[in-house]
Amino acid sequence: MEKTYIMIKPDGVQRGLIGQILQRFEAKGLKLVASKLMVVSKAQAEKHYQEHVERSFFPELLGFITSGPVLAMVWEGDQAVVTCRNLIGKTNPVEAAPGTIRGDLALHTGMNLIHGSDSVESAEREIAIFFEQSEVQSYTKAA
Ligand code: CMP
């Protein structure tokens, strides 16, 4: 079953939007298989956003993502990567469609509430930055 890395960023946690956001993923039929409220370290942020290191906004992004607790998660389901990206909406919340998380709840690209992996390869890489394998649960084992 496909897995993806989802992270509610410091703005989402501070605005009290965790419940609303999780409800959308659960309602869609995805399964939460790992979660952790944590402060992202500078080293983790640099690994996670490695493709943006040279971008002009990187210092702002680094400062923001390490500024307070995030909810790091792994969600599982059929085509979980693209399904979650569709629920999240476009990076720039102004362009994100109504009905998506960013389209409904965010306004600024720098504070766009939530991150979702953009490919299966990215998901594997990102999950490994934030979780030990033993922290990722399997519903079938528990049944
Ligand atoms: P995310 O989906 O987490 O992936 C990369 C992040 O970089 C993106 O969401 C935005 O939060 C951030 N980002 C992209 N473009 C800009 C920008 N121009 N200014 C600030 N942050 C940006």
C-alpha cells in the first residue's frame, strides 16, 4: 500500500487546524499510520527541503519550518501521494481550488499550512527523515 509524508506546518498547528485537516484525510479513506508532534531541527529541514536549498526563499522557509511544533505524519492508501496532493491543493493558496485544504484555509505561499510529498520516491525519502521504521504502524498486523 502506498505511503506518503504529510506535515502540518507551524502555522497550521498554531491556528488550531489539526483536527479539521486530519478529518479531511480520514473522510477520504486514507489511514494514519504514523504521527509525531515535534519541532523540526535545522538538519532535518535542510534534508527535507534539499531541492530548495539554492532558492532565494530558502532562509525564510528554514526559519519558518523550525519555528514551532509541526505534526509529522505518514498516511497510507491507494495512490496516497497524488490523493493527498489533491486534497492539499496548489502550493500558492491563492491558486489552490476551493475545497482543498490550502484553497479553503490558507492565503500565503510561505504559510501554506501543510506539506505533502510530490512523488513516491520523495515520500520514501521524507518519511525516513522523520520516522524510524518501527514508528510506522500496520493496521493489518493489529487486526
Ligand atoms: P511545500 O509544499 O512544503 O514545499 C516547499 C515549500 O517552499 C512550499 O510548500 C512553500 O511553503 C515554500 N515556498 C515556495 N515558494 C516560496 C516562496 N516564494 N516564498 C516562501 N516560501 C516558499
